[in-house]
Amino acid sequence: MNDLTCNSICRLFCCPPVPSKIAAKLAFMPPPASYEFLTSIENGENKMSFTYASFLKENFMNFVPDNIEVTTASTRRGNKIAILYMQNNPSTKLTFLLSHGNAVDLGLMVNFMYELGTKLDVNMMCYDYSGYGVSSGRPLEKNLYADAECALDVLRTKFEVPLDKIVLYGQSIGTVPTVHLATLHRVAAVVLHSPLMSGLRVAFPRIKRNYCCDVFSK
């Protein structure tokens, strides 16, 4: 928030001057895409691979583990989201489904996924919300829920991980889809890292009640 200009502040609070729209803008701050998915032909089939964007390739964050697999999937709202699966141990009992914060994307999460997965000896999956990274669409509350549902479905079907072996892990804005999934499915565990109370309270911390125009109020 420290690098906001007068123009960006005006766009934030005045276009339109609706509390729910302001809260949504503050909640979603997608960075420039830090990665790409490259498609190649292998054994007659299309295969996707992960690479960092050019502005990060000379950076310290250019570590790409060998144990990752990337894919895309279509949500029930018609967007195509990017998904990254990291298999640290084929025989491990648990897989974390990670819903990241509001100002990062998959490329900025790879190191964290690798470190956490290695230390806990678990497999990891993370996905980009609509409008983040190479995912299509716009970052909206309704899309957020559909994105999470889609990612969980991919984890269960493509990677064949049962619900009782899945840990839902949400950070910041990612706690919203994490709680959403937890209300729908009985999973192994739920981890909420720096959860938020509602969208308006991100912008206006002194608010003590929920309003009908709020986002993420549940």
C-alpha cells in the first residue's frame, strides 16, 4: 500500500465509490505474472512445464524443483486456472491444498511450497485465483470459491488424493476459499494463516459489524 499514487487512490475509492467494490479491490492485488506454463510435445502428447517470467530468471527466486507438475482446469464459472502440484514423497499420508495470499501468485509460492513440504514431509498443491498469474478471468469473490472447488476436484481426481488425506491451508485472503471448502467437505485438517474477518475490515479496521454490502463477511 505504500506505493499507491494519487491516481490509484482515486481509482480505488471513487471508481465506483461503493464499499463492497473498494473492499474487493483492496482484497485482490494480483502481481505481474511471475511465471509461464510452456507446452511441448512428449511421446505424442502435450505436456506443460513451469518456468519463471523473464524478470525473475536472473533473480534468486529462480529455483524450480524437479518434483513439480503443472496443469490447468476450467472452473464452473468458465475461467481456466493454473495449478501446481509438488510431490515431495509418493508414500506420504498427507497433501496440503494451499490457497495463497492476495499479492502473490504461483511463481512466488514455489520456494515456500518446497520448504514447507520438505520440512513436513507432505505433498503440496497450490492454484492461482482467476486473474492471477496465467489464470484467466477476474479476481472476484464468486470466482474465488469456484477456483478453490476446481482445485480440490483436480487434487481428488487427477492426483487421486482422498479427502481424508487432504489438509486445507489458507493464508490471508486464501483463508476465505479454505473455509468455504471446509464447510463443504470433511477433510483431514484445516489451517488458517493470518485470516481476515471481512473485506471491508481490510480497508476499515475499526468496523465492528457486518454489512450487507461487505465481501468475505462470512
